[in-house]
Amino acid sequence: MPASLTDVRAYYDKNTPLFLRFGSSPETQTIHRSLWPQGIHRLEDALAVSNNLILDEARTLGLSHPQIADLGCGVGATLFHVLAGLGAGRGVGVTLSAVQARLAESTRQSLSFSNAAFLQGDFQHVPLQGPFDLIYSIEAFIHAQAPAKYLSEVARLLKPKGRLILLDDFYLPTQSDYAQRWLKAYKDGWYVPNMQTVDEVRASALTVGLTLRETKLLTPSLRLRALPDLLAKFILWAGNKLPQDHPIVPSMLGSMALQQCLKAGWIEYRWLVFEKN
Ligand SMILES: C[S@@+](CC[C@H](N)C(=O)[O-])C[C@H]1O[C@@H](n2cnc3c(N)ncnc32)[C@H](O)[C@@H]1O
């Protein structure tokens, strides 16, 4: 069964403290992958690379007070980074997880960000009117049960010429049963209900007036730790025998499967920028 909204919410409500403690750094508080382009040597800097890519894109809008939305905002780390970097504008973060929305709000208060707000909600039915100049999602679109609904919400919320950035995993079609087994382990472990190809997203976005303007492959900037195949298969087999009552177990198996898929080229980690017509 593909992951439901309730599954994804429970996954983040239960795992967020662990993700922040073991998958992030106290400095960045992000819940996304580190990127290691040339010149990056510290984990803190590698976790901030995608935040800086979003900040650079926001700057290219050339607006004095951009309105920004982070759909799938985690605990707000990227939004704080972008608003601080711009020194102006307003931002709202939407997360499915009540735990994350509370943590983001508490950081907002302690850092005195009067120009940010956070709410718990589903980005396929966003409880906001907009309009926004920039909307982005880092490693969140992958959790959409209905990617087309996410895109139509973004189209509703963006101003004309406004931009959408997706930084996420995209599927590369393969017929191999072997690849399908690893892809399934990734989707089950990471609560991914409906992984799309870039072409599917591009076509679906066009129907709601969003045109793909830029795409960049970021897989080469990841530090992949794919295991020898036999060892990975054994860990997956053994892991599936463990009690699965806490979603950190499937999450760790999903991480391992993702590394195998990225290394084999069945999944790409990509940056996409769309513009509303
Ligand atoms: C891997 S985390 C990324 C968090 C954040 N973007 C970051 O980079 O730190 C995925 C995020 O997607 C959010 N998410 C997943 N499905 C969602 C939905 N239907 N509506 C809103 N947020 C969702 C989760 O709550 C979580 O915040």
C-alpha cells in the first residue's frame, strides 16, 4: 500500500527528534541531504548548500520584499536561512507534522523572526491565499500522494512569473525486476507514495501553467555510500525481520536502498525551477 497522509505525518512526528540529532547539525537544523560541491569540507556547510541555492534563486527575483512559501518546511531551517540572507520579505512554512510546526514556531520566537509564520497542513490543500513570488520544497514533493494536486495548489498560490523550486528524487524508468526491488525498499522505508519522472512532473506542471525553466542534476554532489550488493541485500532481509513498530527501522532501510538506487542511476537527485506563465 502506498504511504497515506497519516503514515507520512506519523513518520515525521516520530522521527523528527532523531533526524535532528543524528541526520543534521545543531547549526543548520535541516532535514535534508548534504551536498559536497568543490570547496565544501564541513558537514554544516554541506547541509547549507541547498539553503544557499534557494537563497540565490530568491535574490534573482530582484524584489525588495518577496513573499515566500516553503511547502514541507521541516522545522523551518531553510526559511530562516533565506529570510535572514535576504534581510527582507515574508515567509510561511507548511509542514504536515505537528511536532515540526511546534519546533519551527518555538525557534521563530527565540530568533525573533516577525516576518515568518508556520502552520501544520497538507501541501495538496494549502490553507493559504497567497500570492507568493517564490515557492519551494526540499525533499518534500516526493511525499505527495497526488503530485498533480500539489502542482495545481502551487499554480493557484504563485503570482504570474512567480517561481517554484523542487529539490528532490526523481525516478528514471527501468524495466529491471532487480531495480524495482530496491526502488520498492526505498519507497516503503521513506514513505514515498508516488515517485515521478522529471518528464511526468514537467508535463503535469504545464497543464496548470507552470513551465520548467531550469534543471540541474545534483546526484554528483552527494556523498554516496552504496554497499556491496550482497551485503546490502542481507541487511535489507535482516532489517525486515526486525520489529517495525518505530518508523526509524524502515527509514534506515529506506536510506540504504536510496543509496543503492542513486548509485545505480535508477533515481536522480535534481533541482528543478518552474515559472508560472
Ligand atoms: C525530508 S523533510 C524536509 C524538510 C525541509 N524541507 C528541510 O529541508 O529541512 C520532508 C518534509 O515534507 C513534509 N511533508 C510531507 N508531506 C507533506 C504534505 N502532504 N504536506 C505538507 N508537508 C509535507 C514533512 O512534514 C517534512 O517537513
